[in-house]
Amino acid sequence: MRQTGKMTRLLISCGWIGTVLFTLVYTIDGATRPGYDPLQHWISHLSLGPRGWLNVLNLLVFGCFMIGFSFGLHRAVRTGRGAKWGPIVSGLIGVSAIAAGLFVIDPNLGYPPGSTPVQNWHGSVHDLSGAVLFGSLTALCFLFARRFAANRQTFWAAYSAASGALVLLSFIACSVMVSLTFSGAVTLHYSGLLERISIMTGCAWIFVYSVRLLTLPEE
């Protein structure tokens, strides 16, 4: 890490702190919600219902941590591939997470229980924000895969590329599953599981890379 000051380390730490906190909150919240099935329902569905404020807050806090992490990347990764676009893309993760929290998802896929599926403007904004979030997670992994490859860091390049591919493919599979469900082609789906595979893979990469930045003398 080129700048080892306390502020830089604090901002880089936003990467692992934010991803861990975000994952813990939605996992515990989902496991204790009546009528909520993590295999079928999305993380965003937790923003609905009487306890929906908790997931909204979780998304907002996660977004702020990711913006902080983007500033840390800007200070720590000064040259080479990913130095310019890495902070920008990680910042997009934060902005899109905040937007996903502010513009709540529409009721659908059977949650909340007994609700009627609707399509409102704020739900459309939420869907767009989600697409940007998962797209940015994918891009961030691939950006640093190229950086590692250029630096002949084979393991890290392969890990980053595999993470980006899994984030993207899981999200695409989730979207296809949802489309089939809405069309009536399938009744039992696992879009919640697929979404979690995607988001957890991306968050795991951010966690690992932020820890790497904190432990290396220079990146």
C-alpha cells in the first residue's frame, strides 16, 4: 500500500467491515422473518413488511462503507491497471446499494405473504439499482483480475476472474429464474439462493482484497 496513514487504512477497512456487517444482518434478519424463504426470496424483499426499515438501513450503511472503500482504493492503488477505474466501480457499488435502499422493491415472488405483485416506479428504480450493483461487482473483480495478471500474480488473477464470472453467471441465472416464475413456467424457484451466491461471492472478494491491502507493504 503506497499510503499507510491511519485514514487510508481506515478507508480500506471499510471493505471488509462493510461486507461482513451487511452479510450478517441480512442473513440473521432473513432467518428470523416469518414467511420469508432465503432460497426463494431476495435480500431486497427484507425491506418490505413491519421490519423492513432494518434492511433499508443495512443497504444504506453497506453503500456508505463501499463508498469509503472506494476512497481507500484511490489512496492505496495509485498506478497500474485498475488504479483509475477500480475506485470508480467500487464507488458505483456503494451508490447503487444506497439507491436500492432508498427505492424499495415491489412486493412479488410471494413476499410479503399474501401480497399481490405490483410494479411501481420506485420498484423499477430499485431493479435498475440492483443491476448496476451486481454489474459493478462483476466489473470490479475482472478489473483486478487484469491487474493481477499484468503483475504475474497468477493465483490472484485466477481467483478474481473466477469470482467475477460466478457473480455474473449467478445473477443471470437468478434473473432467468425470476422471468420464468413471472411467466408461470415454473412455480418453485431458487432465485434467492442464486442472488445470495452472487452477492456473497462479490462481497467475499472485496473482503479478501481489502485484507490483502492492509497486510501488504505496497500494492
